[in-house]
Amino acid sequence: MTNKMKWLALISLYMVQGLPHGFFGQAMPVMLREQGVDLRSIGLMSLVALPWALKFIWAPVLDRFTLIPGEYRRSWILAMNHTAVLALVVLSFVPLPWLIGDGILTIAIALLLVNLLTATQDIATDAVAVENLSIKERGIGNGIQVGGYRIGMVLAGGALLSFYSYIGWQAALLSVAGLMLIGSLPLYFWKPRKHTAEPSTMWSQWQGFFRLDGALIWLLLIGVYKFGDAFGTQMIRPYLSDLGLGLDQMGTLLGLGGFAAGLFGALLGGLLVSRMGRATALLGFLALEGLAIMAYALVSVEVPLTYWGAVVFEHIAGGMATAGLFTVMMDRCREHNEGADYALQSCLVIITGMIAGALSGYSASQFGYDSHFVIAGVACFAAIGVVIMAARRGLFVKIAH
């Protein structure tokens, strides 16, 4: 029973992480485009996720301090989750037209607050996963993790989008808040393995990580692995919107096709990363991701099969690549420092993703959508060289079968 509750709690918590990202990062760009907001502004919206890029700064605090004695991870997760839910409820009572007009500063602050809360929750959630998954479980565990995250992302960025025309801004936000609250409930019934704090300064904590073998190559790998993907996918929804797909069509496309494909890709990637070995899997997933992003250049609105095929292919490849990357990131974490080590690595992924997302609108405007997707695919293939360098240094964990 305990083991089953572990898996249920992890998938629920990662679903919670995907909900605000799906709504604000995926659905909202389409809503803004529908109201005439330009591509550059939509691309720059990714910058409100700044707390995710900076969470490594306060991550060591979660390794060393607890809000409730003996409840290091659960106390932080539940406190951050419930506060974020409250913030979304309050925001739901503010009309969207005012927010994107005179109230632009208000929505920026609100989104920064929600991201700060959910980013802190993510630190503790990742630490729980690292501490409670064995090396052999991490492949499928990260498949489930990415699958849960994508469930949340597609529910809020796809399914809710398809109903947005009928339910409106307030009901949509309240739905996100309700799902986030429900997703935290399994943690009340599962007690993670007890975390032991290790007395140390923040500086000595980081020194230990940077002294690991091949630290610079490893950080380069983490930084570039998802750059091409983030650069390309930021413009997918505006692209489909400009092709003439309505909110209902896009919601069905991303909510059904994206959900099924992303979930399948994450689970398949998690399974293969243990079966194939870390390095081989990462190389294959990256190549598939590059091809998948380039496939958007072949989309024709007159032939629905093309955009369905592109979305399904990209979600499968993206799920596989993310599951593989997250697995090796867990492998790199040191005991007693799981929150800080994983946060540092994930921040690199997020920072490069933010840079890529911010640049994506300029690329699509300057070169056109088709060329933009080709450039993004090439960026994926370029990262293969760094994976090979890391493999030659023996930086990947080898699993005995």
C-alpha cells in the first residue's frame, strides 16, 4: 500500500506542477493572440517564470529547514500549494481585459507570485522523488513524473482552452486552483522517507556539487539539452492560431492528441532510459526531438493530418527527451543535498528555456515560422555533441541488468 501511495502522490504532485504552466504558459499565449497581442510580447511572457530560474538560490533552505518538525518535504509542499491556490482564486475575480490593459503590472506581479510559490513547491517535490526512488526506479519514475506534469499541462493548456469560450476567465482559473488542491491530497496519506539535514553553509553546499567529476561538462549538457525544444515549441500555439485554428480546434488537438502522445512518450522514455542505458537513450531522444520540431515546417491547414501528426510526434519526442534528462539529473544529486542539487540543474534547463522562449518571437517574426522550426531542430542536433562528451567522460550512471 505504501509503495502504491508513493506513485500516486508523485504523479499527483507533478500534475499540480503542470497546471499553472499549462494555463499561463500554453493557453494564455493563444488567448492573448486572439486579442491581437503581438508575437514579441507573447514571447517575452515567458520571463514571468523568473522564480523557476532562480529557485536554486533558496533551494538549500529546504534541505536544512522545515516548517513542521520532522516534515521537511511535506511541510513545504503543502504550504506552497495551498497558498498558490488562494492566489489563483483571488486573481480569478480580476477581469482579463483589464489585466492585459491598464492592469498589466498587476498580472505580472500575480504571475510572479504564483511562479514563486509553485517553484518552491517543485524544489521539495523533486527532493522527495530523488530520495524515494532507487536508481533502477528513476527511469520509470521520471516517465511518470513527466507524464503527470504533462497531464496537468495539457488539462490546463489544452482541455481548459477548448472550453474557455464557454466558461470564461474566472471559471478557468478556479478550475486550475481546484485541480491543484485535489492533486495535493495524496500527500496527506503517504509519508516519504525521512530527510536528514546536513549542517553546512550554502557556499559549501554548492562547492561540493561543483567538485564532482566533469562538473562543467555536465552543466553544459543540462543547459543545452532542451534549448532547441524550448526555442521551437514557444511558437507552436501562435503558429497554429495564425494558420486559422480556433480555440476549440486547438484545445481538441492539444488536449487529446497532445495528452495521449505526451503521456505515451514520457512513459516510453522512462522505460527506455533504463533499458537502453542513459547515454544511448539521451542521444536517440534528442535526435527524435529535433526531427519532431522540424516537422512543423510541413504543416498545412488544408490537410489536418499534417498538424495532428506534427503535434503527436513532437509530444512523444518531447516526453521521451524530458524523462531521460530528468533521470540523469536525479543520478547527479548527492545525499542530504537533493533539493539544492536538483534545483541547480533544473534552473539551468529553465534559464536556457526562458532565453530560448524570449528569442523565439523575434526568430519567427524575422524568418517566418517554417525557417524558425528548422533552426530549432538544428539546435537540438547540435546538443548531441555535448551528450557524447559527457558519455566519454563516464558521467552517466550504468545500470546492471
